[in-house]
Amino acid sequence: MARRRKRKSRRRQEGRRILEHVPQYSIESGEEKPVTAARKFIQAEGIAPPALLLVKRNEHTTDRYFWAEKGLFGAQYVEENHFLFPSLRVLEAPAGSEPLAVASR
């Protein structure tokens, strides 16, 4: 029997495209939990939101976090709900037009 492909969410794909334009930082978690390592890295480096943090937990697993004005979020949540984050609205632009931040008067 043929296996059906999982349907890709358009909203999540759009969120992933928007996150491609955000600065990314790759770090290793070491002995700490990945979210703790991400928070300490943000504090130490003084990273301004928005930013995407890729935290390597071990050789097989990498956790993705999004640093926003409101705090630290899982990247998958942000992909699905990118419209809730004001810092991503600047990067989001309708096809064939200028970014929303420039268009609003």
C-alpha cells in the first residue's frame, strides 16, 4: 500500500521563509540544558532580538529557539505563529511590494 505524504502547512512554510532572514547563532549546550545555554549566550553576547539560536544538544540533536522582544520561544511555534511577533512583521512583505514597516505611514 502506498504511503501518503504529510501535508505541509502553508502558514508554517511562510514562517520558515521569514525566519531565514533573521540572524542565526550556533552554540553547544555543554553540560547545561539547551534553553539555559541559549539564555546564557544571549546574556553574555548581548544579542538584540530578533535572532535564531541553534543549540547543539549532542551529535544528533539540535534545538532551535527564537529570541524575540517578548522572550525565548521554540522556533517551530514561531514558524506557525509568526504573525504574533512584531519584529517579524518588518521582514514579512507581500509579493511584489515593499516591507510593511516602510509601507505604513
